[in-house]
Amino acid sequence: MGEHKTSMKAPKILILGGGYGGLRAAITLQERLKAQAEITLISKHDYHYQTTLLHKVAIGTLSARKARIYFRKILDLDKVRFIKDKILSFDPENKRVFGNGGAYEYDYLIIALGFKPDDFGIKGVAEHAHKLSSLNAALKLDKLIEYRFKEYCHTKNDDDLSVIVCGTGFTGIEFAAELGSRLDELCLIGGIPREVPKVTCIGRSERILPMFSKKASALAKKKLEAFGVDVICDGEVIECKENGVVIKQNGEERHIKGNTILWSAGVKGNDSLEKSSFETTKGRIKVDEYLRCPQYKNIYVVGDCALYASRDAIHAPTAQLAAQMGDYVGKSLIKILNGTTQKKPFKFQHRGTVCSIGHTDGVGIIYKKSIGGEFAAFLKNFIENKWLYGIGGAKLVFKNGQFRYRTSN
């Protein structure tokens, strides 16, 4: 196996993963460093994609090119070296990581490898359910749904037009709403009666979007039902099958039929971390107040791979949290390279959260204030565009930004 060695003249900073956390760290470093370090970003893809837009790609309301940004177009390659590779294992004692392409040395390591769907060991999920875990997975689901609508005139199988969404958090609700908002168009194209397609959203919680207020959850549910989505709360999926799911509700089991299943009931950290010598919980490393691995102070962990707890709570992994972590770690390393230390612990600044309900609607909380309707939809687009501006400036916003509401293509 080949080995990639870098110059000993400057410290080597290695960033694993190009999601919100890893890319934000790379951008912060390239903006503020000159030649104090050799920076390398490794990702299994040669592009960054916005996970918060995957539900749109999966329904066909957003083209993949709008959600995909190639690293070489936004990184300053004179400051940040990019390598496409998949990370397989770690050797923290010798400051090396291993990928398909060889071994990579570092002085400082930033682990930002993202998430994997968590099936909780439920029978049939791995075999029969789709997951919005990548841009390619979203494209695959889009092609399947469109194919089944187009072929219905030949198959006449109603179950082909029955889509089951397992999970009533952000991903599940945004996907179900996006699909519900497009059913009229899909039925018109395929010459299908509107009452034939069915979308069912199933969650274990007593209400959807439990991170929001009861009022906001009820509003979101009402909007979903207006799209024709059947919402089932307090329903536990106990098995996924080829033609549907088995749920347990109020002590009784029942089978819900549908040939397309999306699993969005939970995530965990990266598999390669679970197999490493790091102390992990479901592939996530519990970090200290400076986002460092407790065992190795030269290793930082951000995003979905980090188990971060403040005095208030253990924070769920989100794009907002990952981006703030990446920026903080980048600034911490700049301090170290300039001969000082980071004395200020990381503190997550929760500025708000917005869940889209189709193109023109949404619910959310901004600075502890509930919002909804078209303003929430506008703010959702603003948040997406703000991220683009932060990594690529106005040019990237005009090219990949979200501006329209009736159609995103």
C-alpha cells in the first residue's frame, strides 16, 4: 500500500470528510492561514452536497447539480490539497490514517466523516428500505418513484404508488411534504386518479417534529394532511418487508402496504470509527469542551461523528451545529499555529431551525420565536443561500442558490 508523505517544514493538518463541518474547517483555515501549515482534505466524493436539500433531489423538485458543489471549485488549491479517497482505519499512536489509496500522516487531525442511517437492528430495514444518506441515494430514490408512476399504466399495482416514510423528524417530514406537494403533477403526467397514490408517515413520538412546540407540530401535521399524507404517531415499526412495514400501535400489530419505503428514523456516526481504538457510542466520539478526542489532544471531531454535550443538553447532530464546530476548530488550530492556545470552550449558538413543508410553506423556531407559512419557506431558502455564500461567495449563491418557491429547478 502506498504512503503519502508531506513536507516536515510545516505542521500537517488532515481533514477527513467534506460535509458541513469538514468543509467549514477547511474554508476557515484557507482564509486565515498563509503558509503556516500543509492542509489536506480527504473525502470519498469529489464534491460537497447539501444534505438539507436531499429530500428535494429524491422527489425530483431539485436537480442534483444544484445540490452538488465540486471541491476544486471552492477550495484554494494552493492552500488546501484535495484527495478523493475512502477512509478505512486509524492509527492515532503513530498519527496516521489509512484509506484505499494508502496511508496519510498528520500532526493535527479533524474527523468530520458524517453519519450513517441507524436501523436499530429492526428486521428488514437494511434489505428493503431506502435511506437519504447521500446524493446518489437521493437520485436512486427519485428514479424509482418516477419509474413506478410511469409504469403504473402497465402494472396497475396500487402498492407501487404507496410510499411509506418511517420517521417524523426533519428528513421524514420534509420528504413526505415534498412528495405530497408533487402528487398532483405526477398523477397528471401518468394519467393516474389522484386517490390512488398514498403517502404514509410513521413515527414513534406522540407528535411529529417533537423538537418544536405542540402548536408548530400540529400546524405541520395539518399541512401534511392537506397534501394527502396519512400521519401515524405513536407507531413503532417492528419490521420492514418488500411490500410494506409492520407497525405496533396501542399494543396491536398491523401491516401497512407499500412498495417504496424510506427509513429516516435515526442516524449514527461513521462505521470506521466504531472499528477504531477510539472510545465511541454508535460511531460517535464524545469530545471535550474544545471538541478534542479525550485520548488524543491533537485530534478534533466535528459534526455527526462528535458526541457533544453542553451544560444544557446533548445536542442532536445538525448542519448548523457541524458548521459551527468546523469554524471553531479551524480557529483553534490557527491560534495554536500562531503560538497561542484556545482558551474559550466551544459553545453552540442555536440560532433557530426551519422545516420546509413543500415549496411555499414551513414551520420553525428562530431565536426562540415560532414562525410558519411563506416566511418560514423564505427563511429556509435564506439559510441555504447563507451557507453557499460562506463557502463560495456571491457567485456560488447565484449559481446554486434557492430563490424560487413554486419550483426549485
